[in-house]
Amino acid sequence: MRTRTSRKALKCEMGNNLKMNDEVYAMRREVMNYIYDAKNLLRAKGVQMPRIEVRITDNSGEKGNAAGMGRMGCNIVWISTMCLRKWKGHVRQVTFHEILHAVLATEHDDKCPLMKPFFDMKPLSDAEVDKHFLKYFQ
């Protein structure tokens, strides 16, 4: 059974949720594809990932320089337009990072390349992202 999430719960400090149009839909679809990648990766290991709410935001809020945000343990992620437009090579990494916040309430960890509070200019490879992501589900 699916429960509805209130509109208020879907707001974040990072910025305003964008209204759906063709451009926002395409950006959201890109993020959703990475979420499906994560679900399939976990399914292969016998782990079921919950449904995740996805929102695309502008960067007008108090955390306006953030690439993404995940509400700790609440299965909601926001990915910024700045990340999707300016840091295209980092979108998968940012999405997997935010999934860990949203699903497992994982805190930042400076020792983990995936869970550092800031990403390096050179994005992690898909294999590196997968390896670090999976270790949190063991």
C-alpha cells in the first residue's frame, strides 16, 4: 500500500520544487533512471529498496549551492538544476549519495568518497559508486 506524502513534507531548504514541464520532466527522468540503477543493483544482492520521492529544485534556498539533498530516513530526494546542468558527470554519484541519506539515514563520512559532504571535481566511476553504495547495505 502506498501512502501519500504531504506537499509540505516535499519542500526543502535547498530551493523551490520546480513545476513539471518538458525540461523538468527530462531532468527528473534522468534521476529516476539512476534510482532504478540503484534498485536493480540492490535487487541483485537480495535487498529491496523502498519507493523514493524525487523532486527537482532550483537553487534559491538557504542551501543554494547544494547539488542534492536527501531527507534522512524519509525516502525523499531533491536534485538541483545546478547539478543536472553544470555537473552532468556527477548526477549518478549525487543521486546514489542522496539515496543513502534518504533510505538509510547515512551521515556524511569524509573517509568515504561517495559520502563526503562535497564531491571532487573528477566524478567517481560507476564501478566506484556501486562499490561504495553497496557497502552501506551489508
